[in-house]
Amino acid sequence: MKSIFTVAKKEFRDGLRNRWVLSICVIFAVLAVGIAYFGAAAAGKVGFTSLSTTIVSLASLAVFIIPLIALMLAYDGIVGEDESGTLLLLMTYPLTRWQLLLGKMLGQGAVMAFSTTVGFGSSALMIGAFSSNTSWQDLLGPYSVFILSAVLLGWVFIAIAYVISASVSEKSKAAGIALIVWFIFVLVFDLGLLGVLVTTQGDVNATLFPYLLLLNPTDIFRLVNISYFAEQNLSGLMAIAQQTDFNLQSLLLGMLVWLFLPMGLAMHIFNRRGL
């Protein structure tokens, strides 16, 4: 375990030195505070609106931003070390491959967790301090679930990035595949399901269809955050899923499955990778 934490600390320090932590914190904080304060501008109002509107809006934004940042943070975790020649050097240390991989994932996961908590937590502080309609007690539950699910989403895509990084021989290929993966999970998957609905004119199994959303971690993330706000008016696939009895615990378990599967796959591929 000491070797794993040594690698993790190095990765976290690299994140601090390369300004990843600061950059992600600033991006999340600006977007979160902006949505919290200007979210109702289209309706002719500014100021902190209802908590449900804020959380659902933040989730809709985070589902685009978090996977992209996580993939860009970790896509070169293995292939970058290999191209620079440091991977072979690292393997001469008293360190197994799985320890190196897990340590790198933990370090970059800590970067995402810290940045997500600080960045999105800033909007909770702003709402609690300046909103007369929302108490600190009202904020605690929904924001805790939102930040926890956002951290898990970031970790899922870090693990997916390591699957990519361990599978290719060039950083440029890893970057290209990472962008394709982001595009598929964030945009193409939902468009495909909507296409099925349109093609069949809604004549699909209403019980089974919402469970297809569990095949996409970004959709599970959105489901986690709408589970708190059943009264929120939603559209598209989320409106269909809203009618299904997904509970918070099973959705979080689904995100953990999405985390551990790519982690195991990344370790398997890395163990078979030549140096």
C-alpha cells in the first residue's frame, strides 16, 4: 500500500504543479456560481433560484464538462510515460504494474475529487450565504449527493482513460480515442435512444427501455440528481426515466460498477502490455 500511495502523492503533486487542480477548480466554480445566480435569466430574473432548478441545471452542465476534463487529465497516464521513456524506469523500482496503475488512478482521482468538491461547493456556499429561500440544512443533502455523484463520474472516466492509455502506443491516438469516447457517451448514446423512440413512434417496452440508460454512466449521473427532485419538469429520456422507480442506492451502485469494470480492464491490458 505504501508504494501505491507514493505514486498517488506524486500524481497529485504533478496536478498541483501543472495547475490542473487550480484550473479545474476555477472552471467548476465559475460555471457553478454562474448557473446558480443567472440560471433564471431567461425568465427575466437574476439571483439564486430554487434549489431543484440549480441542481438539475448543474447536473446538465457537469455531464458535459466532467467526462471531458477527466479524459484529458488521464489519457496519457500510461502511453505518455511509455513515450517519454519513464515507464521502463518506473518498472525497475520495487513496484508491480497494478500498484503503479492504481497509484496513478488514485492520484488523478484525488485531483478530480478535490477540484470538484471545491469548485461546485463554492456555489453551495454562495447560495447558503445569499439566498433567503434556502437554508444550510436544505442544501446539505442535495449538494452532498450532487458532489458525490460528480466525483464518481470523474473517476469513471479516469478509469476509462486508463483503458485507452494502456491500449495504444501513441499519445496522439489516445487523445483522439478519448475524444471519440466522450462524444459517444455524452452525445451519441442518448441520440441513439431518442432515435429508437422516434423510429418506433414510442412503441417500445416502457418498463425495459429506461434501464438502457444504465448502460451509460453519464445518464446514471443525471438520474442520481433528478431522484431528489421528482417534481422537476424534465424532457426527453430523463422524463421517461423519471417515471421508473430507480432508487438512489442502486444508481450509486451502478456508478461503482462503471468504475470498477474499466479499472479491472485497464489492469488486465496493462499487465499484457510490452515495455
